Amino acid sequence: MSSENGTGDGGAAGAPPEQLALIRETVRKAKEPRAKPRTWRGAALAAELPVARVLVDKGALHLDRYFDYAVPAELDADARPGVRVRVRFGAGRHRVREGRREGGGLIDGYLIERRAESDYAGPLAALAQVVSPEPVLGEELLGLARAVADRYAGSLADVLQLAVPPRRARAEERPSPPPLPPPTAPDAGSWARYERGAAFVTALAAGGSPRAVWNALPGPGWSEELARAVAAALASGRGALVVVPDGRAAARVDAALTALLGEGRHALLTADAGPEKRYRQWLAVSRGSVRAVVGTRAAMFAPVRDLGLVALWDDGDDSHSEQHAPQPHAREVLLLRAAQDKCGFLLGGWSCTVEAAQLVESGWAGPLVAAREQVRRAAPLVRTVGDAELARDEAARAARLPSLAWQAAREGLRHGPVLVQVPRRGYVPRMACAQCRAPARCRHCAGPLQGQDAGALGCGWCGREEPAWHCPECGSFRLRAQVVGARRTAEELGRAFPSVPVRTSGREHVLDTVPGTPALVVSTPGAEPVAEGGYAAALLLDGWAMLGRPDLRAGEDALRRWTAAAALVRPQPEGGTVVVVAEPTLRPVQALVRWDPVGHALRELSERAELGFPPVSRMAAVSGPAEAVLDFLTAVELPREAEVLGPVPLPVTSPGRPRRSGAPPPGEQWTRALIRVPPGSGAALASALKSAQATRLTRGTSDPVWIRIDPPDIG
């Protein structure tokens, strides 16, 4: 037997020399220290660009900057700009081992860039992990997010939480489809109804960047017109982005685009799609597979490549104002994108906001309107019922309807559905004096008195009943409902028209469409369903309740809501009639009768210019506990031309009631100061407020203040 086949002494002693060398090498490597993931202690760094500049996902203003980290060699390939990473944050300088900072909690972030060396002279912590090699933060999106953060005195991390959706691993694993070639340029279609509509579409298709404020004609054609504008931008080889207030409007534009261009050319970004599907659609846009996006508010940050058009529908809707910090408005974000990408801009709606009118008056955008003859052919007939008519018509006010509204509803039901708009949802009405309209208040807690289902009068705060109320202002014993909810109105109309079906649409249950058969459709503002063939008539009740809100935008908002409802009614040549129960001499009512929202917006703009109110000036609201607001105003270094209004007390939020943005927590007393600067000083104001807030956070001030730039509601 040869020595190679012999057992020898057994074990390692009898092993061949090659095996002994291998065993010794394995033992030697096992004794060497291994790099630990998440700290990478002892690991070699990347040979090239070993420093990563990272934005950590912490929204505190005093941390709104980049931090440098070392890049381990094993992460070199995946650590590209724009990817999500995890880092250890918060370690002190004394936590250093082997030249590497350690400690701190793991936190998410974005890798902004790779550098050859760091500006920081001390030891760097290492990247803990590359969460995904998918680059989700491109240069354009980063630049937009930084501009929005500076515009609204917020942090870049907070903006990116709004701009980049949460990761879904399965969506990243699926490849996106290849991009389709540009479609052919569409014809003008119904854009020919507008004086410059055909020229606008032609300019987009030719690669131009026209900017327009579009006052849309009544009717359902707006979604098809938006789709043609998007198709024109795609035909030029560029991308397009459309932002609408809600999922119902997004579905209409989605259907119009699909009918015009077919499947696969656009993405629909709404919350109704679900997190994974929405992220998959977002990735298709980010990867360049899809060049057009239609979505709700969050879609304003969609990373569309080579933008040729940004469009916004109904910019006065509250849904366009983000409720999370730093609370940007979709209109302002799209204006920033239009300036950043030098693309076309389209701001459309049935009504016209003061901000839209200012864009035209300044010359930044052109008007896109129809001739008066075209407006008369498309708009319904609008009639009014004021207090004088109501006083003479008390015997005929069955179901709270004056005779004119009653006749319009009865006549409209012969030909189709009738829309009834009420200012609030629900059943229980709040009460007011029938003579002077002073709100009826509880004698115990000053809460609002409400009419209960059984007819008793009770307090909406403390629940006490009030059997013998009289008005402390005029002494009257008669009550009237301030605002009756949609369910109560539907119940009353059902009794008044017993043979007609009654449908309701509101927050709990919003109808998208209703048949063209006779029916009463009771809806709150913004929830009006579209009727097949249009409504035969519309009744806009309790108009004084919307006009009487203590807010700068009360008239503008009331006109916008009335116009949105009236636009669903058939044109006057087809018998369409709208009855608005409001004082006919008021400016918003007259604008509705003439169907002239642009003229109303221009008049409002001129008055605000005289008073120095937004949008002519830039304004910020600072609210919080009284001492904190005074301390902040003392510390902040405002621009020289800034003017401080207040502080004044804010209404106390009642327990159990929804808290508005910027309102105090239930039961707490806050004050608010308004800071106003002239045009051109908005950036300086935002910078000063952001710096002062960051200083307070660095010092650990206990009572925070709430800062909001250009608040939509300033009272």
C-alpha cells in the first residue's frame, strides 16, 4: 500500500501537506476581525469617492443640512446618488474606534452625492446599509424639493416625505414596461371654443411652453380638453403632469386620456390605487417608462422626465393645500416646476381665484377664455331669491324652498334630475334668531343651540336642553335654522315630492354619477355627482351661510362652489335653470348671474392690492401659546419692510371637534400674529422665520410655535 493510501497516524497528522496548509490558512482567517455590517468596523473603504453626502430623514429645521459618511468597499457598487440608505445618527465624538465613529440610532436617509473627501475634519461613521439600489431621488426632484422647502420655511426632509412614496420591495423587483413612441399631435377639438384655445394646443405640440389661465366653459368637456393638452405635450416628445383635487376628477381625466391615446401612455397616481400599485406606477414614471401623470395633490412632485406641461384643475379647492409640514400648495409647487423646467403651464377651472387673476394681470400667463356669445350658449339661466322675496313668500316656503325654487324644481323634474346644494352635511341644524339672525347660544356654556330630531332645542357642547329661549339681541322668541344639513334637507324634500326618488351625496357617501331620470340629488359642496345629460335644474340653498363666513376668501369660495354646481346643469337653450338663495346685490351673486368669475377675481385682486392682502403681498402666520409667540417675534430678525399684525387670540378648539390646520389643541388658548411683506421680500421672510425657528429648536425651547407661509385662511 502506498503512503498516499495509508492511514498513517490518523487525523490531521496523517493528512497530505496540501490539506494541512489549507487548514492552517482557514484557522488564520477565522482569527482575523470581521467587519460588522451596520458599523463596518475594520472594513476597507471604497477606492474612489469614499465619502457619501447623506440627507438624514429628520425634519427638524436645525438638522436641515447634509452629513458625510464613509462608504465601505462592499457597498461601493450600490451606493449611488439618489438611493435610500440607512445610517447611524447621533453618535458623539468620543464614540470612536479604529478611526471610525460608532454608536447612534439607525435612521433612513438619501445618498445625495459621492465625494473624494469630506469637509468634516473628524472621523466619519460608515454607511450602515443601502436599502435599495433603486435611485428614487434625482437631481430635478431634489432641486424642486429644496425650492419648496425654502419657499415655505420648512426642511428638505419633510418635503421629501411628501415627494417620495414609501418603498415597496415587490414593486421595485418588477421591471417597468418600455416607453412608447410619442403619439401624433391631436387636433384642437373642443379647444376651438376658446379664443386662443387652438393656438395653445398647437404651441404645445410644436415644443413651445405657453402659459395660460383657463376659464373653462360649463359642462363635462373640461376633462377631454385637458387630455388633448397632455397629448399635445407628449406629441412633442416631452412629458406632462396634471394635478386635480380628488379621485373622481382624476378618474375622469384618466378615462379621457385612455380614450384619446390608449393604454400605457400615462400613470394614475391616487390614494385609491393602494400603496404597492401606486409605488409601481411612480417607479414607471421615475424610470422614464411613462411620460404623463394624472393624480391628486401628492402627484405635484411626480418625477416626470423632460416636462413639457404642468396643469392644475380648480386651484381654489382646499384639497390642493397639503396638511403636513411644510404645507405647500399644489399651485405654488407647479409654478416652481414651470420656472425650473421652463415648461408650459395651464391653470384651469370653472371659476377663477385671485391668485390666477394675478398671474394674468402680471403678464406671466395669458388668459384662455371663450367669447361672451359662447358663454351664453353654454351656461344655464341663473335666477336669485333674496331676503325681500323670502319675506313676502313665507306661506310658500314648504321644505325651506321659496316659490321660485319650488317651481324650478317641479319643472326640472319633468325633464331630468334636479341638484340641491346645501352648505353642510348631516341632520341636526344649528339655530339662529329669525329676526336678527344672531346665533342662538346656550345660557350655561355659550355653546351653539341645535334642533334635535324630536324637535327639542339643546346645546351642542354641554347637552343641556333650552325650553324657553329668547334672543338677547332683539328679544325675539322665533328661531330659524342657520344651516340645515343634507340629510335633513333630503328628508324634507322627500315629503314635499313623495313620488320622486331622493339621493344624497356627501362625505360619508359620495356619488360619482347619477342617471338622467327625474330625481332629487341633495349634495354638499364638492360632492356633486355628474348627471347623465346634465341636470335639468339646480337649487343653491342657504347662500348667506357661505357668504357670511368670517374669512377673506368667503366670497371667492362661495362663487367657486356655486359655479362648480351650476356647471353641471344643462345650458340655457336646453332649459337649464339655477336658483340661488342669496341676496342678489352681493358681488359673488352678481358674478354668478353674469357667469363672470374672471371679473369677480379681478375686482377682488384690486381691493386686496389697496389693502395689502395676499396674493399681492406675502404673508406668514405664527401661532402658539401667547408667551411663545411673543418670544419668537422678539427673536426673529424680520426684513426691514415687514409689518406685524397682532398677535390676537385664536378661537378655542372644542373637544371632540375636528382640529383645523394651525388651530390650537382642544382646550388650549393660542394667539396668532400675521407678518406681511411686500412683493419681492417673500424669500427673505421665509429665511428669517426658518432661522429663528431653528435657533429655538437648538436651544430646546419647550413651547413651539406654528409657522405657515401664505395660509389659505387668515380670517
